[in-house]
Amino acid sequence: MKRIIKSIILTVFALSILSSCESILNIDILGKNTIDGYFSSLDGFKAAGVGLHSRILKFYDDELIKVAELQGPHININKMNIDEAAYLVYEFASEAEHIAGHPYYAWNKGYEVITNANEIIKYAPKIHDISPNASKEIDKVEAYAYFARALVLFQLTNIYGQAYDYTSDGSHLGVCYMDFVPGFDDILSRHDVKYCYEHTLKDLQKALDLFGGDEVTDVTFANGLACEALLARVYLYMKDYDNAAKYARIVMDKVPLVERDKYIDMFRRAQGYPGEGIFRLNTYNEGSAMRSTCDPTNNQDILPSKDFYNSFEDNDIRKSLLWFEGEEEDSENMEMKTLAICKYLPFKHGEEKEENRRADYNVLRVSEMYLIHAEALCLGANKDLKAAENDIKALRARALGVNKDEIKLIYTGAEQLYTLIKEEREKELAFEGHIFFDYKRRGESIIRDESCEDNDRKLEYPSYRFAMPIAQLELQANDYMVQNPGYNGRKEIGE
């Protein structure tokens, strides 16, 4: 890319650190008219880390989760309420010219995160010189920036690129890896998927080195354990099963699964219920697009399909996260009972302050590590089906409220066990921003449940629509940008 929407995004980049930090911390930035001036103190540097968190939240809340879930097999929509941009994603119908929709905004908000992270990394040496006695604090903020850049690069590659092994050498189009803040005259281009993944791993390793051996103290700020958890996910997508199992095991050994009686509160009560969270996005005083999207008391846009809801056993604790029951605080809706995605709908009872009525987003949590570990042991060269089985039993036992030895999995080999692992993954991580990318990396077609509004809609693999189009605005602003094959655009790779 010569410019990443030169006339629009770079302006947002230049201001986003200042505006986001000011709103969160109420910092007085009077006189700090340049980024260089802003990064003239340790306080400004640390505030930029907080602002970075806000940018990640916007990317996940507004774009990533919707792109992943709207294209899944178990989602239903309210056609009367849903906006056009979301409906196009649901219909597998996004195009480059939809500049008011997700093809443009996911790219925009993702690169806001990356450029904010690059600013922090750029100025870290200067802050070390200014505050030599605060090296540990500075290292953690810089490490967070490397982690954020890796996280968003990985997710942008998932959105705009095909699966890692779509070509045998990973040479198909990914996105742009940027390790600096681009100027108007910089020539940048899309890198291949292999390159994007390699640099995701490098950034995570750099973050891990800077974090050191720290443990989880605040799940709303990344740490070394979050790096290890994300490494497990990235290696799984690369089908490097040995490393996926290795890093998942590291995390599993450090953080236990949350108890069954605290499972619902882990999602629906943010205050004092980190549960098994490794990295969570704090929605305090931020609002939530997903909350509005899922709320049946306020123009609900999306909901789980009836078939998916009915696939859970009645005593499965996870089933209650797909069913909404109104509280006294819901006034005229207090008697409401309906299907709903409740992972983003906080309990209101007992929380007088509106800011504490929030459902913070789990980007990384331990249950996913059990699923990664099981999949890796089932599919890797060093198979251990018994250990993989035990991982799934642990999740099912908690969900059903029974001892693990009471869980019986019936299978005759790795293929059948893998089917059970996939089923468990869909139930455990439902509507958390995984499913579309899971189907893509596994090379599987998406077929909607019979109870879905558009049950005739399916996306057969392979298809060019497993990669989102590059927005027309980007093509127009950038002489070096190429469109993904299959979409209308100024040019496609190979032309």
C-alpha cells in the first residue's frame, strides 16, 4: 500500500492516541499538539497503553466478532432491525464498494491499533532515557504494543486472507505488516500470508521477552501468559500441532478452568469475576456495539438459532447463555423470555452504576487452550488421543455439573474424536469471534441450521468469499493495493 487511505486513516492515526487516552484517563493534553510532544513523559507513554486497549476494543466490538459470527452456521437475524452492513456479511455478499460497511471499517480500525502500537514501540527508547528508573513499567507498555500488533495483524490476516495452507507455500495474499508509522510517501504493499504469520510470531516472542515471567494480575492488560495463549492459537491455525499443544499446555498448567457456579458470571458480571480470563477487553464507560446487537429489549439484531440452542443438554450451563430472562431493572421487559446471545448482556440486578453493568469480552481464556490442546493431540504427528479425550471431558464435566469420570466419549479413532472436539469447540466458544475462522482454517463449508432465517444460504469451501474484499476507498487511494480475487475492484493480483 502506498497509503492506507491516505486522506482519512492517517489523520485518525495521528489523533487516536491523544483522543482515546484523554477520554479514558481525563488527561490534560493542553499544549501537546504533536505525537512527539505527547510522548515526552512516562505518564503520556503509559496513557498511550491504555488508549491502545480502547482501540483494540473498538476493533473487536465493532468488527471482528461480527465478521466471525454473522458468517457462522448457528446465527439467526432480525431482518426488521439489522443494519445493511451486517446483513451483507450474513448473506456472504460484502463487496469492495461497501465503504460504509465491514470491508472498510475492519481494515480501518485494525490499522488504527497497529499504528498506535507502532508509536509506542517507536518512543520506548526515548522514555527509557527520560525515566531510567522505570524500565520495568516501560517494558510492559512496549510489550503490550508488540502483543497488540501481533493480535490485530493475525486477525486482519484472517479477515482479508485465505487460510494459512490455502497455498502449499503460504504465498497467497495476506495484509500489510507495518512495523513503523507510515508517511504519505511510503510505499507499502500487501504481504503474503506466510509473511504475516511469521511476523505475528516474531512480535509475540518479542512481547514475551519484554514481559518476562510475569503472571496474570490484571486480565485487562496483556502479559506473558497472554502471549503464550495467542501463540497456541496462531500455531493451531498454522497446523503446527506440536507448538500449539506446547503453548496451550503452558497456559493450562498456570490458570485453572473457572468453576461451574462462576461460569455465567465470568461473562455477565465484569466486576470481580475474571474467571478463567487471560486477556479481556474492559468496556467500562465505553459502551458496547455487541451489547446493542444482541439485546432483545432494545432492537435485537442477531440471536442463536433454535437448532443450536436445542443441541445443548438441558443441564449444560452454557445453554443458559443462549436464553434471556428479563430482570426487575428491565421494567416493561421484565417478563421477557427469549433466545439471545447473552455473553454480551450483563446482569443488571445488584449493580446500581450503569458503568458496572457490563460484560467484558474474553479475547483469550483457558477453555480455548483445552480445545487447542485436544485438537493438536488429535491431529498432530505425536497423537495422544487419551489426553485429548481428557481435555474434552474436563470441559463437558464442568458444563454438565458432573465428575469427569462420568463423561463417556464414544469414538473409534482420531477422526471421530476430532468430530467431538469440533462440536465441543462450537459450544464452548459460541459467539466469541471464532467460528467463521475455524471453518476457514479447517477447509469446511458453512451450512446454516435448518431453523435459520436463511437456511438455504451456504458458503461452500473453497470460495473467494472466505476472504473479505479490500474496500474501494483503499484501492482508489493506493496505487500499490491489489484486490482479493473474485471481487470487483481496480485490479487483482496477477493483472
